[in-house]
Amino acid sequence: MREWDLCTLLRHKLEDRLPELSPLIDEFCAAFSSPQVLPKKTVLIRLDDASTHLHFILDGTVLELGEDDRGQLTVNQDYSPGEFVFNFHRHLTRLPSKTVYQCVTPTRLLTMDQDVLESFQKKDGFDEVFFVIQQHLLTQVRAHFQHLLQLSPVQHYIWIFHHKPWLVEALTRNQMAAFLGISRATFFRLLAKHAPNE
């Protein structure tokens, strides 16, 4: 994915409002940092982080990791090229993050500093641009929950294997089990019985 794909995405979603929003979209896209490559295991958003930087992934995978009430690993969401990463908990509740966002592969991304983002939020018309970003984020979250609710763990794993093969390579078995919402032991049984042929 290339840097200008961010502008392409926003233009596509807001095509009925162009050309009036075009200068704002250009200004917004130009306000992101130059692409940076973060090594595997880099933490973008820490536990109890109150920041609201906005990231756009060009290459690589970021996971949102947490713990359940029993201290077991949870993988709430994966973020891939063409997707935004944002401290969603902070944005929705004004409270610090309850999860960690970590690169599970070397990841190339663009970042907009929270102060710059806040200055955009005061501009006329930016509410429409930011709505598209929020809509994009919610679509990602909703898709994962739909798979958790509608597919069995086996079906979900096979879907991931065919549609997001980079996740199969990037996630540890513990992380994949957590992503599927099952125990590690159940995941090993699933692999033994139903793993897709490579």
C-alpha cells in the first residue's frame, strides 16, 4: 500500500461531497508523518495510554491485545494495510486504554500527532472526514465480531487462512486461539483435526 492510498480511500468515501472537501482531504493527508517502519513487537498504544494519535497502516499487522477477568490473553482486533489504528477506548469513554496495540510484524505506517488531529477537529467540514474514519474503524470491529458470532471456530480459522493468510503466519498459537475466542487446548485440537492443507 502507498501513502496516497489514504487520500484515495477518503475521496472514495466522500465522493458525493467533492470537490468542496477536496482541499481539506489534501491538507489532512499531508499532515501525517512520513512513512515509518516499526519493528515487530513495537507497542503503538500502551495499557493506560491516554494518547489519541491516529495511525494508518501501509504494510504489516497490529493486534489489539488485552486480558479477560481471569488474566487470559484476549486478541480483540487485528489491523492490516489500509486500516486505521486509534485509541478507541480513549475516544469513546475519555478513559485511558484498557488494551495494548502491538505490531506483530514489521509495520510501515503513517501517524498523525494527536495535537494536529485535534486542530483538524476544529475545522469546518472535518466532522464529515472524521466520520468516514470512524465508520472505517467500526466496520473493521464489526466484521471481526460477526465472524466470532456467526462462524464456528473451525470455520473462522479457515476463513482467516484463506482471506488473511498473513495473520496465520504472524500470530502465535496462543494469539490465534485468543483471536478465535477459544482456549489454547481447543485450538490445538482444531489444528489436529481441521487445519487447512497448505
